[in-house]
Amino acid sequence: MDKEVVRVLILEDDPDIREAFSLLLEADGYTVQAYGDAESALAEAAGFQPAAVLVDFALPGMDGADFTAQLRRELGTELVVIAVTAASRPEDHERLEAAGIDFLLPKPLAAERLRRFLPPLNGRA
């Protein structure tokens, strides 16, 4: 039986956090592409066709809310967008929600908590 491919795009400007998320999700069996800036992630997202996106709020250039709004315009509402951020201001959270995130998870984030919000692998819940 072929293994189901579940793609996750990561947008995180901190290289250590980006690598940690990538390694964690790849070890779980997800197919991952990770980017440090929104422009690069947007340029590749349509071709990658992610089922889920992890996005930071505070990014160089385009922030996570603007990225999410653009991603939703380009790819629609089927994918799961999870904001993983240290941003704590209510106005930042409101912008992320207005842009179309599905879940807002604060940093630091435990792996088990993140796993609860990702699409299941091979039909596992």
C-alpha cells in the first residue's frame, strides 16, 4: 500500500525553529518545505500544494497575516493554516484571524500540541 503524502509548508524566519519544526514533521512522516520569508514561500506554495501551513507572525518583509491572506486568495480555504507565534498583542491576533488562520498556537510550542492540529497521516486521527 502506498504511503499517503501529506505536505506541510513552514514559514518561519528563525532558522533554528524552522529546522526544528522541519525535522519533527519529517520524522513523523510529513513532506515538508520550509522558508524564511513570505515571498519565497508564496512563490512555491501553489506547486507544492500543502495540506497545512505553519506560519509565524513577525517576519521580515510581508508578515504572517498578509502572507495568510495572500495564500488564501491563491490556494483557497481547504488547507489548514496554523499561526505559531510569540506575538501576544490582541491586534496581531485579530489580523491573523481576519487573514484566515484556522488555529493560533503560542510559542514556545510542544510537539504534541502541534500534532493535534495537523492533518492526520494515512487516515490516522
